[in-house]
Amino acid sequence: MNHFPIDATIEGEVLSEAVLDAREMCCMNFARDEHKKLETILLTLVIPALGGYDNELACDIARHLEQIQSFSGNYCWRHRHLGASHGVVGQPAANGGLV
């Protein structure tokens, strides 16, 4: 059973494929590592210092961390194996050079 009108106009824009080059993938790897470091600081030091999750600010911090990770796709996590060959900013790449 079709619930759509017979004549329907679909508006929108077809976007081009999003492609990350080696440098951009390297930056995503770096951003993922930095997010992990920040998360560790906030979850192990700051949130307990605020009194734990009974504190509204602590809950906001934890929620924002989770949203950043979720909505960024954890910094291209699904492409991490491909991205691993590009290294991380400031660290040697798999090919031996610095990125």
C-alpha cells in the first residue's frame, strides 16, 4: 500500500563523494588520539573532582564527549585500517616518512 502521492517533488542536492586524502586521514587519526587523551583527563580527573555524575556539569561533559565521538564517526573509525597506513600527524607513517 503506497501512502505517497502519485506526483511527488523531491527537493535537494546531490553531493559529490567525500574523499579524504592521506594528510586528512592522518589528521583524523591524530584527532582520534587527542580525543582519547582528553576523554581520559575528563573522565578520570575532572568529573570525579566535580562530584561525579550527580553533578550536572559532569553529565554535560560526558554527554558532549559521547556526541563528538558519535557524530564524527569516531573520526572516521570505520576507515581506521586504511588510515593506519597514513600514520598520525607528527609520527612516522607506515612508509617510514613523517607526515
